Amino acid sequence: MTNASREPKPLPTWDPGTWRSYPAAQQPTWPDSDELEKVEKELASLPPLVFAGEARELRSKLAAVSRGEAFLLQAGDCAESFDGFNANAIRDKLRVILQVAVVLTYSSGVPTVKVGRIAGQFAKPRSKPTETIDGTELPSFLGHMVNDVPFSSGDRTPQAARLLRAYHQSSSTLNLLRAFTKGGFADLHRVQAWNQEFVGSSPEGRRYERLAAEIDRALRFMEAAGISSQHPEIHEADFYTSHEALILQYEEALTRRDSLTDDWYDCSAHMVWIGERTRQVDGAHIEFMRGVKNPIGCKVGPSAAAEEIVALCDALDPGREPGRLTLISRMGADAVADRLPPLLEAVRDAGHPVVWACDPMHGNTFTSDTGHKTRDLDDILAELAGFFAAHRQVGTFPGGVHLELTGDDVTECLGGGDAVATDDLGKRYETMCDPRLNARQSLDLAFRTAELLQQRT
């Protein structure tokens, strides 16, 4: 066989709009094409939400994760809301993510790369395009970027103007996140102050307080020994944003060519991912994602075949670049032991240096006797344990976790130190879509994940 015959086939010409020639799953049926086109043009004229250099910085950090030198924490809301937008909610969500990151870093001894599901997570795929109640059929709720929750024709009809509102709320959220992470809120000297009242009184909150006291003593020791603790890493936090790139008109409109490298970047977020329902190799989402230079993710469920995932890696990362691609497994506690190892082996043997992260939330969702969609923390922890065990079995690195959580004192997931029971679910069930871990449960999971990281070798 000649060298020429082994060379990969040249990829088709790409630009931000070539996805329009491919079948696009999970897209709204926009009723007014003229309004949609007008909104797209306005979005394309607005400033980018993030910058190409920031996305490159995140790729570099994810490359370290792919080498086993860091750990990825990707966390935030299942779906952001236009209604619940305020500075306190953003601060509390950031606070619990910082708490989880501190537990992971201090307990495992490796840096934690912090990526939020925030400032753009306004769209959700659905199992069915329509919903029927009492004989009336209407479009399913697809997230506030598209339509609204109430079951009426006016609320469920997709409205292109919502794309602009999503942009402006994302911009405001990013401004707040940058102020919090660079303005002193994320200072490690404040690690004890991050504990909220309803968390501090819980078993996991008290365990966190003990860890925070150890960090405080370590910082004071450094200063007493003449080692300056004035490094930016102590006083600031690098925090990146991500969302599922579901609504492709929005993503295309915010895709810009970088003036330094001449590459295209999706400037709606630092990292964007493809969902389990939209990862068709010959589909529009893969076509769009293959051309942007952001770090990208892809959800991988229990139905995925090894050859399918390798083909997906070939399409999204033909150059096998560390930090480019994160595969986010979502198998379910009962399936992870059987379904994940063959995928790990196939991707490894194909030479793709991906980051493997575990989404232990989506594969463990069920409807309780009270009618609430929920998850049990024991199932979530079981899938995490299975994820780490699969990597030990294959000899690959368990690179991260992908969580749906909130800083609010909600009762949406079962279990945890305070043992949320089925009858408790209705007390503070506030999610628009999927159930989230509250701050106590998030810390519970953080300590368990840290223990698994310590045991990985």
C-alpha cells in the first residue's frame, strides 16, 4: 500500500452555514422565516460573547486533562430560565461549583478545570416534538430560547426574538461571572465563607468546613514560611462557559473568524457540545461542529456502538489534537460496566486523545410515585463508581464529571446526607426540565468523586 493511499480523504469545504445542507435533528419549526432571518442578522452584528483566545486557553487545559494531569468539572443548570435570572442565583450556582472544585483539587492533588453549564444553556432536546394534553397537541417545550412552559398555543409557538433575549441574558451572566471570579469572590482565603447556611449545618457541610480549615492553615503556613500566597491562582479562578449547541441558527450567527489565526470559533461559549439525540455522523450538528475550533463535547449513551463513536471522533477530531474533543458518557448505573469499556478501548486503539467525562445524571432519571421526574443520588454515585472502574479496567484516565446542580435548597433528587425522600420532592421542586442536585448533595458527590480519584491507580 502506498503512502498516498493511506492519507485521509480531504474534508469537504466548510463554512458556518454548510450545516444547512444536512439533516438537522431537534430543530424548532419557526413559523415566521422572515423574522428568523432578521434575528440571525442582528445576532451576527452583535459582539461575541467569548473570545477565541479564551477558547484556546480552555483547549490547552483540557489537553492536560487528556494526559491525566487535571480533572474536568462541568456543572450547572439543566436549562437556564429567563424568569429566574438574578445576580444572587448566579452567585450561588458559582459558589457551589467552586466548592465542588476545591474538594476535588485538594483531595485529589490535581488541578480542576471549571466549566459551567451557564450563559447559554437555554435550549433542550426532547424525546417527542409535540405534547398532547386533553386531546390538544402543541409543540414540546424546547427551552426559553425557543418557547415557554405554559401549555397554550401562544406560549408553545417558537419565537425567533427569544434568540436575542438568550444572547443578552448570556452577556449579562458572563459579566457577573467575570466579576465574581476575578474580583475576589473566588479567593481561596474565602473558602470557608462559600458555605451556605443550609449546607453548613449538614454532614457534608461540616466535612467541607474541616477541609476549608485545612486549606486556611496551609495558606497561613505558606505566608509564615515566606512563600507568597499572592499568586493569581489563589485570588482568582479561571471559569469557562458551555452549553449544548442545539439551535444551529443561533450558533452560526455567533460564529466568527479569529483575526489572529484565521480560524472559525463559535463565540457563544468557550465549549459547546452535541447531545445524544443529535450526534448523527451525517447530520447537521456534526457538520457544524467539525469546523469550529472550540473545544467540543459529545454525549454518548448506552446505545452507542464502538465503530460509531470512532467514526464520530474521526469526523470531529481528524487531527487527533489533545483538548479538542470531550466524550461525555451517560450510560446509567446498570449499563456502565458493560457498555463503557468497549468504547474506551475502541477510542484508545484508534489513537484519539479524548477527554472522557461522566454524566451520571441523565441515564438515571425516573418518575417517582408522586409524579415527579427525579434521580436518586445512590444511582448517580453508582454510575460514577462504574465509570472509574471501567477506566481502571481498560487503563485509561477518568477525566471528569458533568453534573446538573444548583446552589438553591431544592428537593429534586432523592437521597444525600439529609435524605430527601419521595414525599419531600414537592416541597421545593423548581426545575424547568430535569432534576438537579442541591448544594448538599453536590458536596456529597464531590467527596465521593475525590475518593474515586485517589483510588484510580
